[in-house]
Amino acid sequence: MKRIDIVAVGDSLITMKQSVHSEPEFLEMVDIIRRADLAFTNLEMLLHDFEGYPAAESGGTYVRAPPSMVEELKWMGFDLVSTANNHSLDYTYGGLLRTIEVLDAAGIPHAGTGLDLANARKPTYLETAKGRVALIAASSTFASFGRAGATRRDIKGRPGLNPLRFEKSYTVAKETLEKLKEVAKEANLAEVVQPEDAYYFLHQKFVVGDKIGSHTTPHEGDLKGNLESIREAARQADWVLFSLHAHEGRDEDDDKPAEFIESFARACIDEGTHALIGHGHHGIRGIEIRNGRPIFYSLGNFIFQNETVEKMPADFYETYKLDPYSGTPADAFDARQKAPPRYGYPHRKWFTEDEKYWSSIIAQMRFEEDRLTELKLYPIDLGREKPRSQRGSPMLADPEKSRKILEKLQKLSDPYGTEIMIDNNIGVVRL
């Protein structure tokens, strides 16, 4: 019987050494990672010595750490990483390609970015004593220039990440649609060619229907391309993992994944993925078990050290109304922490304001043949109350915080029919 134990965590924004920690709750956590046959994290950090130029827009913080940080992840026990996320092009192609070089030199298989779309979308493989594991990685959240481009016979492709784009529409009553048409006429908006089944108003798609509200669906081409990679991996490996970096949530509650994420994740499982590992939202989201295989809609942050990045470009200072030619990164981070809620995130200030961004889980999975037979969830505390120089390093949470984290996860997972029991500060999913 083929059998494997896999550990998965969410985002690792690492800028400081982890190997210096000796706290019991830290060492016990590291032991959980190392005991697995395979351990995965999303590397949401570029590893380079400023070979690339900072982009005109970034994923938020312009992330960068010394290449030596890859050794810290190896020391903790990580074997496999994804590189597709909204920071992949923070330092344009130089930062992206240097990060790939660093991972290759360290012998860590990675997926999600490459010299062109085919390389960014292809599976990567890791051979273990228990069998061969494939990883495919994509991101639905990225800069406008971040997605990789396909190579043609007559022109090279574009470096970047494997995208999962999505399409958004608004379902309204017929009367509402007529009002929009009246507004367009009154405002003398430019006429556009309208499809028969929808109406475009200020570049937004509106349709008439009963399910009032906003709705999202995966981009057809990106869905097809990623499912092709899964089918390839399923024939070439014993187990297939898919990493999805996605910030997008429901308009009314961003702790719930957007509709397109749910439909995409289920399609991945149906096509042969053994576990879909979501992250990017920076908080935890629910867990769904589909056909005996897990979908983690977000595992949250694992290492969250984006306030100790060494340098920030002028654009970052300008964002927070600081002089772009003077000041220090600490000045910029202080200003960001005091800034009002950002556009697109109307309900929250910077991450330090909310405990939910400073707690997460480690998922420990056991597969026998192709089915999940055991799933344990270890709550993690990232130390929100600590000073900037110390917070962001993961530790096993104390009993009180563990219960709060797991009770929240129970609530978020309940709509998917997932039952999580709490046993000695560990979540155990009933399968």
C-alpha cells in the first residue's frame, strides 16, 4: 500500500533567521514539520541581492530577503515551495529569476513561476522514500504585468507567474438594469457593443437574474491550462498537490473564498489533485473534504515578517505621503501602520490591527493510496503583541489561543460539511 505523510503551511514572508529560536513551542512545531515525508510552504518572499529593478506597482510590501534565507526554510524541514503570488514580480524579472536560481542551487523544487507560461504552469516533482509528489502552483492575485506569457514559434514568451484569472459579474433585477441604461444615457457615456445576455456599465458586467449580487467564475483558458497540468502530473506522480494563492473573498465576508476559488478548487480535485493548498488571504478560511481529498481554502500566514524588509523603493514612501528621497524603512512601516484603510480593503487598516492575521494552522495529512485517512490541524501563534523585531515567527499556540483558532476554523468549515473535533489543543477532522 502506498502511504505518505504531508505537512502544509501557508505563506512564508521570511526576512529573519528562524534557527536562532529555542523556545519549546517553536522546537516542537519544527519537529512536526521535519517528521513529515514532505513539507510544503508558499514562499512569498523574493530571495536576491537587488539584481532586479523595483516595479512601478507591488504586491503591497516590496518583499526581498537575502538568498541565505532559503537555508532557514531547509533547516525547518521544508522540501517543496510555490513561488506564484502577488509579490512574484515586485522586483521585475531580475528578482523573479534570481529567486528561481537560489531555489535551484539549494535543491528545493518549486512551481508557479518561470521564463514563460509553459514553465510557470508545469508541474515540478519531488522524489521521496514514499513515492513521487507533484506540485503545480498558480495565483489569482497579481500585478497587471505579473502573469507569464506563452511562447510562440515566432516570438519568445514572457517571464512571470501561472495565472488564475477570473470574471466578475453582477446579477440585478430587470428594473435595476433599466435604471443603469438611463444613467448611461443621462451621463452621455460612450456607447459600447453590448452582448445579448448582459449589459456593460462602466466596464462592469451586469445580468438579469434571481441570484442578486456579485458572482465570479474562473477564466476559461486558465482553468483549462491548469487542469491539463494536473492531468499530466496525475500520470507522472503518485500524489499531486496544487497551491493556489488567492486574496479574493466574498464581498460581504472576505473570510469566505470567492465563488471562482471554490469552483476551481473542486475542479482540481475532480481532475486528480490530492490536496489543494490555499493561501494569500493572510487569514484562515474553511476546509472542504471532496471525494476523500482536502481543500484548504486558506492556511493563513506561517511566517509573517514583512515589516523587517531591509529596503523599500521610492514608490513605497510616496504611497504613504513620505519624502521618497529621505527617511528609512522604519519610517515607512510606521506610516503604513497609521494610515487609513486602503482602497479595496475598506474594513481593515494594516495587518497589525487584527489578530486573525497573526494566527494560523499547520495541516498534517496522511494519505493511504489516494484517499486522505488522517488530518490533524495544529494552531500557530505569530505573536502580534510582540515588537516588530520579534513578531511574525511561528510558535505552537497556547491552549487558550488554540481553542479560539480551532473554533473559528470549525465555524468557517461547517458550511462545507466538515466536522473538526478538538483534542488536546489539536484539530482532528472527522473523515
